[in-house]
Amino acid sequence: MLLGCQTMETQADRSKFHAADTNGDGKLTLEEVHNAELPRIFKSVDYNQDGRVSLAEVRDIGPGFDQRKMAEYDRNGNGSVSYDEFYKVQVIKGSIKNRFDAADANGDGFVTLKEADARVQFLQAQAAGTL
Ligand SMILES: [Ca+2]
Ligand SMILES: [Ca+2]
Ligand SMILES: [Ca+2]
């Protein structure tokens, strides 16, 4: 994850940050973070790489995933979830937005490398129990 991590890093991952910063202005917008993270998550679920996620595929990683949850993503009701549907639902759910807002310390709508570093350090301290 770009704005959170499980290892003992004290800096945000530079290569990930710059890869996500598609317009190269040195800061990330929420859209840039979505475009960096969501394809990766989608691909990790789409086992057969056909660009659609079926209920059988999601069940492999989340046994609790049922028809009702599937229907939440499958907006046109054709039985599988396209990347487009996945993207829209993730944006509505706002799980990445919550992490983005937490990292955007000054609330200007951009996450700078400095803010990303501060967020990583905060999460590390929290994980280590020093906060
Ligand atoms: Ca940018
Ligand atoms: Ca598939
Ligand atoms: Ca900011």
C-alpha cells in the first residue's frame, strides 16, 4: 500500500510514489492514488485475467463474499464485475479516500512526499505501540 505499510520503513516507498505521480508534479491527487492502487487490487482478484471478476474468483479470497455483496459491485447485474464497476464502487466506498485524507495533513487535496513520509512514520509508531 502506498499510504500505509506493514514493514519497518520510515519513509514512503519512493518508487511507488513516483510511479503513482503520473503528471510528475511531486504530489499525489486522490485520482492518482486510485489509478495506482485499484488496478493492482483488481488484478490480484481476477485470477484468470479476463478483465472481469466473477463470484467464484472473489470467493477464493473472501469466503464471506456473497451474492448480496457481489450485487453491490456488479452494477449492471451481468454476474461479473468489470474494472470500471470495481473502480466506481471503490470510489463511492471511499476506503482509499479515507487513507488519502489521513495522509493529507494540511488538507489541500494533495499528498506530498513529505506528507506521505509523515504518515508512514505515524503508522509505524502506532504499530510499534509508541503512540
Ligand atoms: Ca501528481
Ligand atoms: Ca476473471
Ligand atoms: Ca497536502
